[in-house]
Amino acid sequence: MRDKELNIDTVLSPAYRQIWDNSLLGIMVLDSDGIVRYINRLLIRTDDLQDADILGKKMVDFYPMEKERHVSIRTIKSGKPIIKKTILYYSHKNKLVNSLISTFPLYSKGEVEGVIHFSLNLQISQRLIERHECQEPPLLDAAPLQEKETYTFASLIGDSPKFRNAVTYAKSNSQTDFSALIWAETGCGKELFAQSMHHASARHDKPFIPINCAAIPDNLLEATLFGTAKGAFTGAIEKAGLLENAQGGTLLLDELNSMSLELQAKLLRVIQEKKIRRVGALREKPIDVKFISTCNIPPSQALETNKIRMDLFYRLAVVVIEIPPLRQRRTDIPLLSRYFLDQWAVDSRQPTVDISDAVDEMFDRYPWPGNVRELEHTLKSSLSVLHGERTIRRHHLSSYFTNNYHRVVAGDTGQNTDGVASPPARPHLTGGIRSDDLPTLDGGDNICLNTTLQQIEAMYVERALIKAGYNISKAGRFLNLSPQSMRYKIKKIGLRIPTE
């Protein structure tokens, strides 16, 4: 049977080489010793090998990863193909690459004499697809609401066990219509997971529609979800809700714990009956929607504090996926940093930027209350002040980050960011104001009570924002304030909120 197998001479013949040279896949051919016999221009460019003399040399010398992770070497040893294996690795110039790889053995006289390796760069292919879709005219019957960006499981960067476990659960759920609840702190990527699950499911060609339950008042949220019938209230028109718009697809209920219990009861009936009735309508309509919901507090806490109805929880949380915060997967910080910097380099058509060892150490020690979103914001802020430099150093970091770092890391260890011993910390009242910073009545001078109260109010508002990762709705709940009241106080105090 081996005479039907390809050998190295065949795949390196002029006819085949013409195909490989013009392929949209990266192609590499190795002999049985792992020596590179051929590599096409696309793979050279993708893996930063333009300046490397790789032909005639061992492939493993140009790819810094453990030998057991080299799928081509595994195929040479086993004689078995490896098909559609997703791997994350660093290129020759330490650029993070996420690829879908297939390898096939090459035979001569019944013995493995080499391997042919096919590689699809998932990041580049996704950008090409998005660029192509932007050039296409919109479809007339397209859903009115679609996501701004498309995320797939290839977009989820991380190798830590807890994170990979969450990805495994998400992939498994994507192959079913069972409802899923994703819980994580703010900034961990809950919507990225939800979109990835949708695009990996059988519903990928149908709408994915997210709705932020915390951002819409209850009286509008019901009409937004269920739609309205003409005449239901003054000015009401015949309008479909998001549940109808998501027909056949997926509806993401973001921050489910912010939805009122009354509306949760109405949603429970929809899930049970698989029918909806527009506000003010008499007739029901059948729906076919997969529900994915998110929660920014532990589900047990949401149930104990009556933020989520228990009967609704068991309907929407058939599978519970927990995304670990960034402080619990510190080994992923270099991977994520490299990914964001490489993405910026591609988008801006600029050379890649590195991170100094000192900044790497700060990133590793910092607790990242804003999680991955805060890491991305910090890197973007640093990129904006590089002015042609190719390495992010301490003086490039924003004052917001360095102040937070000094307060929560350097202040706790008695070292400031320059490695110099800090003076002993005075007792904290909380946040950034210390108890002995406040005026006392011991002296002969009077104090201004209004000014002092404003200082304390500003302190608590800032502390709540930091704890909530600058999510205004969540910070407001810490202080028992509505989002509108929270925004008013932020504006009155003059605080600046970091933006993406």
C-alpha cells in the first residue's frame, strides 16, 4: 500500500513546487532527520524567517518550543498524520503565532523519509476574512443587529490550566444547544467566550445578539427583549424585540444579575414555552434561540443575595463556565502582552515592540483588578508615548498604572517602583486618603465639614471604580448608587475614566 504514498521527490517536483509557492497556506517539507528541504514564502513571512538561513538546517533550531510540541517531528516518529491541530508558538523573532496545523508523512520503500507540513495562521486569516466581508455589499435580509467584531476560539489567548479548562468547557457547550452561564470578573473576556461559542456552533450562520442588562432600565429592557405591539402604550409601534431578531441564533444576556426579578420571571416562561409575546400583543410567536448569559459575581453569591432567581438559574446555567482572573493565570501575561503588541504592529504596519525585563517584572507582580482589559489599556497607553522607541520601559507606563502599582504592590513590600525603600505607611482610612490626612479638632482652627465630606466621597468613588475595573454600573452597586448617580458623581469630582 505504501507505493500509493507521496515521497519527498514527488512533493518537491517542479509541478508541486509551483502549487506550494502560490498556496494560501504555509508549507514546509522536512526529511526524516528534521532537516528543512523546502519552505514557501508565505510561511517564511508569517514566522519571521526572512533573515534566517533555514534551508538545509534542522527545523527545531528555528522554533523555540519543546520537542514534543513539534507536530512535524511527532509525525516523522509515528508515521501517522496529525490533522487540524491548533498550536500557539513563538516565531523566530519572538512573535506570538496561533496556527492550525496538519502534517502528513512521506514514504520511500515503506519507510518514513520525511513529512509535509501545512500551516494556517489563524490571526491573519481572520483579518483577511473580515477585510473581505467589509468589501461585500450588505445583504438585504441581514439581521439588524450584529456584533462589531468577530471572535473565535483562536482569539482566546492563554495556556494556563484554569484558562484552558474554561476553553474546553466552552468548546464542548458550543456543540450543543444547552444554555450556558459564563461568570468572571470585569475585563476577563466573557463576551469573547460567548462569541467564540456561537461561531463554533451549528448556529454560526445565524445572528449573535448581545444585550447588556445593566445598561438598559427595566421599563425599556422588557420592550427591547420582547418587542412591542402597536398601541401597547403611547407612541408604541409594531417592532420586533431582540429575541425575535436572534431567531435561530444566540442571545447573550450580559450581566444577568442586573435584571429585575420580575423580568426574570417573564424570561423564564419564554425559555420554558419557547414562545414570546410582544408587549401589548395578544398572540404568541415561537422562537428558537440559544441563551448564553454572563454574571460578574459568583453564581452562588448571586443566588444567595437573590440577584438571580433559582428556577431561572437552573434553566440558563446548564453549563457554568468560570474564566479565571488574570492574577490567577500570571503565566499568560507575557502571551497576552505579546499578542496585543503584535496585533498593534500588524494594524499600524510598524515594527514589533518589546517589553523590558523591569516592566515584565512589574506586570507579573501587579494584581490587575481590571484583568485583561486593563492589561490591554496599559499597553496601548505605553505605545502612544514610545516616539519611535522599540522597547516599553518603566518611564513609558502611564501615571495611572504606576500610581496603582506603587499603592498595591510597592507600598505593600516597602519598595517603590525604583527599588528604593519607601517610608513606613501611615494608617489608611481606605483608598487613597489616610486617616491622619484628615483635619482634626485638636488644634484651634475650625475645619470645613463640606470639604472634608467631599474628600471622603471622592475617595470612596475612586475606590469603588478601581475595585470594579472601571465598570460604572458595578462600581455604583458597591456604593448603592444607580449608574446615573454614579456618572454624576464622577463628573462632579472630575475623575477621568480610562478608555479602551
